[in-house]
Amino acid sequence: MNLFKKKTAPHNIMLLSTRGSFFHRMGRDYYVDWGWMLGMVFIITLIFIGLGAYVYMNIESRLSEASTLDTAKKPETVDEQKLQVIIEQFSARAAERAILLKGYGGFGDPSL
């Protein structure tokens, strides 16, 4: 009794049919399956490379358009009255915060 019998078949027996069409051989012939997978990966890779190049060119064209815009516009000035009102509001907030940071300034609890 030979337990370790060699169970391999020659290459010609492993291929079921080499005469059928491409679609008939799919799933039956591993050369066709590997070719199909590698072809799809190649096509998907080309699609991603093309999309990347398209996005890159689109960004480059937008950057070149932005650099040619007119930068000699009149600078906007700050409204001094509105700025003063904002500074006063923030000063009031800062004073309230300083009071809150000091803690409770009233009478202490007599029960303690």
C-alpha cells in the first residue's frame, strides 16, 4: 500500500479544451483566466492613469489662469468705526472673563 502516491497529471490533460471560443474557455482554462485578469488590471490601470492626468492638467490650467488675474485692484480699507465697535465688544468680553476667572467674589458659605 503506497500512501504517498504521486497525484499529478501532465500539462496536456489539465487543459480541458483548446478548441473552443474565448468565452467558452473562460473558467475552464487557467491561461485564459489569467489573461483575462491581467488584461482587466491593465485596462483599469490605464483608466486611472488617464483620470489622474486629466485632473492634473485641469488643476494646472486653473493655476495658470489664477496667476494671470489682475492683481492691481485697489486694496479695500478697513472701516474704523466698525473696528472700534468690535474692539469694545471684545474688551467687554475680556473683562467679564477676567471676573469669572477670579472665582466667586461674594460671601462664603457659613456652614463650611
